[in-house]
Amino acid sequence: MNESGESRVYQFRPPKSNLIETYACSQTATGEEVLFGICKQFELIHIDLESVSLVVSPTATTPGSKIPPSEPIGAYATPNDVLDIFENPHLVTSVYSDESTYINPDDYVGLTLLIDLYRPIRYLFPILEKCFNINLKTQTCGFQSLNTSNGDTTWLNSNKSLSDYNFDPGSQLFCVFPLGVYSKSIGKGILAVNDTKFEGYLVKQSTSRWIESNQEDTSHLSKKQRRWFVFKPPLLFYYNNQGDIAPKEVISVDLFILKLVEGNEPHISLTRAYKLHEKKKTRSKAKAKLNLKNYRNQYILSEEFNNIEVLKSWYDCLESDAMNTGVNRVFGTSLHQLSIRMKSRRTIPPIIFQTINYLDMNGLDQEGIFRLNGRIYTIENYRDLFDIGEVPSFQTECDPHTVAGLLKLYLREMPEPILTFKFYDSFIKLEEDDPPNKIRLVLNLIKKLPEVNFTVIKFLLGFLRRVSQMSDINKMTKANLATVFGPNLLRQETSNLGTIMQHTPLVNSMTELLIENYQDILELQRSSTPKVPRRSYRNLPPTPGKKRTLPATPHRGSTPILPATSRNTQSISSSAPSKMKKKQLSDKVADLESMLDFERLRREELEKLVYELMQRVQILEEK
């Protein structure tokens, strides 16, 4: 190690990404300092710094290693190494077999790799590609766990992590098989497979090609062929005829986006689309130019007589293993299930948070926001990203109507509306009877909502209030917004067309009432939900002998937002004109609370990171 401590540029792969970034730091910086610096530079605010480790990714010649928090990074990593962040790193024996031979648990050649047992297998692809010198984008592989004590094997879904299968690094091997070789050996019974879940004849079309855009194009599909399909999760085999020994091809469903298309020609679409860097040579034999293109591998499966019920049966069997309809699915998933996945009942789902965050910055002044339609195909692409586990930031999106359409689509496809089926009749009855104390009764119903539903409805109503306050520009009044969002927030579990038409005005009127009384809902949460103490850099003790200045909280707007303290509210009231009505002042305070609530949710994770950094700085100053 160079003791000079000069700065070096290291390679870093952000979690859930295949792109390599660069990070510059001193060689004498400790692992803990580098981890804090990386999280700050790449804004990895959702990472719990106390439960992760900075590691050097494995290669074909080195197994990889953890960087101790107190040791200098220069003693463990070189600029050629790739740094990564693991939650549960373990040394795992991995085997790649490109031959049609059974792996003998007593006699095998494998690599010992440092792998994150909590990370979905598909996010381990860059490591596996580098170690085994394969391309998992164009060469489809399957994954197995092999028990070395009894020889039992289990096929693994790449959207799940090894820990989901209770993988034991001490007694199991992680095996990678090219499915092309596997399809030739399966008929000989060499490799074990899971039990058959579904089988039958389907009509197949397929395509594999480079494309210039993401637009749907069926002009390059092959001719229709009737084939016998057998689904053994997560693998879909198809044969020329029923009874054939060896399959014609094997499709790993967990790597594909699954969709059921109804209409005159119903079919199931299995699509694997991804971006690759292709080196393209020109006719003048100039240097190769790096171009970004898309590669699509697609299968279209239909029923010979367009029987939609048969296709629905196939879809129901495939959806639990597909990339966008399995464990990562967001659209069509209940708030309760999402809260379990996020391990918090008071966290806004990313689909709602990201869309409202974008629209708050770019959509409030757009005329007809939520009334005009966005780009349908782009909305579907964003939907697929969320459903496969990604969280797009919309940084390159220039059409607010598209993001608004994505939010409406999510709310429309929720299996249960935010205000729940349970309270539908109660809300409608209150709107019909219109009692004198209706607002108080409505708030009592809101108070009874599940905690995650209450958090989301408050967050959404605060945003709708901000949209309605700019109705002079965007032409979306409270009534217009209620017309758009009412049917998605409040609906019956089972209803007919007549009931829907009869109740629609009542639903819209109730939604408008909720937007108007947003301040009361805020106060209801403050009185009914206990505050959860969280660490903040404001609670750090000052460094002895020095005056500590608090770091400025990032804010995208031009006007800083002040914390909701008694001092600030008093200053507002003292500076207000003496003749200002109480309701006007109350509205101003409610607007401030609404903005503050949105900002707190966006700052919460960032403040946690700042707290950790300030602690580290204080320790260094004391030394």
C-alpha cells in the first residue's frame, strides 16, 4: 500500500444496477469513511449503514473480500477492483457447467465467490459474468442449488434471493447452467427438474433481434407453430409434439415480462428487453463506435381456437414466476402487501412517492393535469420497471401527463381502494343523509383506516390540495380532481352498472369534501398516531471548543421550508394583518403543514445519512 495517502479513482457498482460508476478517495481512507462517502455521492439514502458491508467484488481469480470498517481501503482494493455494498455477504461455492453432465457433489470444480445472500439472483449477474466469462444478457442460463450431502437439487427463481430458499453456504452449491445445453440433456434424465405445473398445446411465435426503439413491433415474428408446452417452475419447455423426449427449447420465465393481451386475437406475451452496448464497425474500417441499442427476445403464445379461458389458465400458472408479476409486483398489489415488503406500515409506496414528487416539481402548472392522457406506451414501460423491482426517478421524463397517467393507473388497479371496501357504505350513507356533523363522522371513518392506508390517503390528499390551489393555471379545481380520483379512492367490491352510475355523484362529492378538509385530517393524524422518535443530526452534542453549524437540508424549491415549530407559527400570526380572517390564517398554516409533511417524507432517509456522517466527523475531530 502507498503510505502517501494520495487520491485514487475506484470503481463502484451501485446496488440493483449493472452500471459501473467511479469514486475518488484517499488510499488511507477507512472502509467506513468510503462507505459513508459513496452513500453521500450517489445519494443511497435508503441504505441502512449499520447493516451493510463494503466489499470487493469477486473475480475469476479472487473470491472477493469484505473491507473492515477501520482498515484503509488501499490495503484491500485496487483501481481495477469493483467495490460493492452487500447486506449479507457469504462465501459461496459456485459451479458453472456448460456440458451435459450431472454435477457430482463429491467431485466438482467450482469457484468460491463472495455473494450477498439477500440480493436477488438477477442482480448478481455482473459478478457471475465476470467470474465465469459468460454473457447472461444474450445467453440464457438457469440456476440451481445442489445439496452436497444428499444430491438434492432445486431450481431457483432469479427474482428471489438465495436466503429465500434457506440456502446454506456450508452444505449447498450454487450452480449455473446454460439452458441451451440443458435442453439437449433434459431428455436423458441427467438433470433434475421441478414437478409439472401445467401443460398443453399452444401456438408459438418468437423473435430475437436488435431494435432501435421500445415501440412494439410484430413484423419480425416467426411463423405460427403449434407446439406442446410444459411448465415446470420456473422453466417453460416446448416440444414439437406431445411425447417427445427432448424439448425444442427451454424458456426461463423468471427473466421475462409476462402480459395477457385480450381482444380479437388474444395471446400471452413473454418479453425480455434490455439495453446493450454494441461495438459497430463502419465500412471505412475506422475504430469501433460504441452505440446503445435495445435487444428484444419475445415469445407470443396463443390458443389455436382463440380460447381466452385457456390462455387465462396459462397466465395464472406463469404469473407467480415471471419478472413483473411475481415477488416484485407493484401494480395490482394491495397496500398491506407493499407495507410488508417495505417492512414499514408508515412508509409511502415508491410508486406513489416518486410520481407525486415529480408532479410537485413539474406538473402543478400543467393545464389539464390528470385530465389529459399521457403516452400510453411510455406508461406501460414505467409500469414494467416498477413491477420488476426498479424505481425510476423520472429525471429524463419531459411529459408530466405521462407520470400523472401512471399514478392514475396504479390507483385504478389497486385490488382494494385506499378508503377500503369496508367503509364504502358508510361514506355513501353520510353523503346521502348529509347530517349536520358530517365532517366529524367522516373523520372518524378516516381514523379507522389501516395505518398504511391513512398515511397514503393523507399524502395523496395533500398533493391534490396543492394541485387545486393552482386551478387558475391548471384548470383542475377540487370538483375536477374529485371526478378523476373519486372512483379510484372509493368503490364497491361488487357492483353493477346501475349502482355505479347512481353512486358516482356521491363518491365525487365525498372526495371533494376530503380535499377541502385536508387540514382536519392532518390534525386527526397528529392526535391519533404516536410520534416515532428518529435520530437526527440536530440531536448531536456539539464538539467541545467548537460551534457546530447544522448542514443545510437539500431542497429543490426556491423558498426554504421551515420546521413546524411554535416559534414559526407565532411569527406567522404576529406578521399577519390584524383584519385577516381566522379561516384564511388557518388555510395558510394548513398549506405549510402540507408542504412540510411532503418534505419530511423526502428528507427522512437523507437526515439519517447526515446523522451518520456528522457522528463520524465528530469522532475524527475528537481524535
